Amino acid sequence: MLAKSIKRSETLKNLSMNTIIGLIIIALGSFGQSSSYVPIKKIKSWSWESFWLVQGVFAWLVFPLLGALLAIPEGQSLFDLWGSGGAFNAMFFGVLWGVGGLTFGLSMRFLGVALGQSISLGTCAAFGTLFPALFAGTDLFQGEGLMLLIGVAITIAGIAIIGYAGSLRSKNMTEEEKRAAVKDFALTKGLLVALLAGVMSACFALGLAAGAPIKEAALAGGVKPLYAGLPVIFLVTLGGFFTNAIYCLQQNVKNNTIKEYTSVDSGTLVNNILFCALAGGLWYSQFFGLEMGKSFLTESPVLLAFSWSILMSLNVLFSNVWGIVLKEWKGVGSKTIGILVLGLVVLISSIIVVAMSQQ
């Protein structure tokens, strides 16, 4: 009896340590993603469609490809892995996610980093967590499924509180203050765009689920669990790149901005490419960190399923920290800031509640 108790205690200790390590890794990636929109502010003489396309080359092609190359079993290629099944569906969901990524960028334009990311990522957290669970046949009204649903409900509550803080912010700010904080501030339009971005962005999680056979093939080939899912991520981001590239190039032609890529002087061009590369690398770090972090959560089924929501919640937290640093909440009252902080606390509590349920 004593031996069993000691063994159970050691198991819980290891589980707790792995959980902490996994969450820290996911948090580091989340901080990178939430910081990715800061370098964009350093880009000069380019329209939105121009810098969005160039940073997308790095965020959705270059860095995901480099990550995928880490997960190729010896004697195989990426094409061998993709032939294991699920590649087309993963890329298809990536195309749909691309719509979310595109409108996600627009939500930043209309609402700013803090509020735009909060609404988009909150919606994405809910749908991206529940959709894969439902498609896998999980009963959301009992057992682990119920715990997952409770966690998502708390997440949505946190997002709703943050959204309310955003509405108060809009009422309390003068038109001049709105324009100073966010050049194209438009609350109603921004909220609609952000909600659409969240729903469509959830397709990224569906893409990861669809590419599960590829990840399993990588593991079977001896690839470490830390990297096994990276080839699937590349397929999803590749699909998203197609959507964004088509739209951005269309906007380049429509707005006669396609010449921007070559009309700027060499110094500005180098500056823009470097900051786009930095933004792209920071953005990709969230999914690199997510895959690495998930490898430490395999003994916690609910926490593993909830990892998508954890990532989105942390993105909201860090994006609002950046929003405060960038003075996007400048001019609002202490009541509004208090409500914002309450919403962030509720978001963090969703992670704690789910994590504690697994101990």
C-alpha cells in the first residue's frame, strides 16, 4: 500500500514538472507571437498589403519550412511524410485559416494590438479547442470533455470582459486620442472583422488534427516528439500563405502599390525586409513553442486538448501588455483598466483550472 502511494506521489510530481515545463515553453512562444506586430511599426514607406505579404513569406514559408526540416526521419523526405495521409486536408484548412490570418491583420488595423488580438484570439481559442474535440467524438457534457468545455467557457468569459473594457475605452477617448493610438480606429467594423478572424483562424487547429497521420509517421521514423508535428504546421501555413498572397497582390494592383517593393531606396528596403523577417520569426515561434510544449503534456489528456486555448489566452495576455506599453490604452480611466485586468485574470484562471483538474 505504501509502495503504491509513493509511486503515485512520484507520478504526480513528474506530471506536475512536465506540465510546468510544457506551459513555460508555450508561454515563451506566445510572447514571441504577441511581440511580432511591434517590428511592423518600424517598416517605412510600404502600404499594409506590401508589408503583410513580405512578413508572410517569412512567417508562413521560410521559418515553417526550416522547422519542418527538423522532423524528417533519416532516409526520408518531407514528401515521404506528407504521403502518410492528411496532407491535402491540412493544407485545405490552412487556406481557410488564411482568411482568418488576413482579417486578423485587419483587426489590428481597426482596433489596435490589444483589443484586436484579444477578440480574434479569444474566438479562435474557443472554436479551435472545441471543433477538434467534437470531430473526434468527445462528449463535452461529461468527464474530460466537460472539463474542456468549462475551460473554454472561462476563456470566453475573459474575452467578453476584455471586449467590454474595449467598448469603455472607445467611449472615454476623444477622436484625436483614438487616431493617435490606432490610425484607422473603427470599433464596429473592427469587432466584426476580429470575430470573423477568430472563427476562421480556428481552422489552424483543425489542420493540425487533420495532419495527425504525418506526425505519427514522423514519430514512427524516430523523430523526437518535440519536432514531430512541425511538418504539419508547414502544410497549414503554406495553405494560409496562398490566401494571403492572392489578396495582397490583388490589393497591390488595385492600389497601385506593387511598385513599393522596388521604388524605395536600398536602406529602406533592407530595413523593411529585416523587420518583416523579425516579425515573421516571432510570429512562427508560437507554433514552434506549441508543438514543443505539447510534447510535455501527453500524460494530461485534457490539458493537451486545451493547449490551443492556452496558447490563445497567453497571446491575449501578452498582446495587452504590449498594448499598454504602446499606449493604446492611453487616456482611459482607472475603471476601464481595472476591467481589462479582471478579464486577463479570468483568462489566466482558465489555464489554472484545467491544469489543476489533471493533478
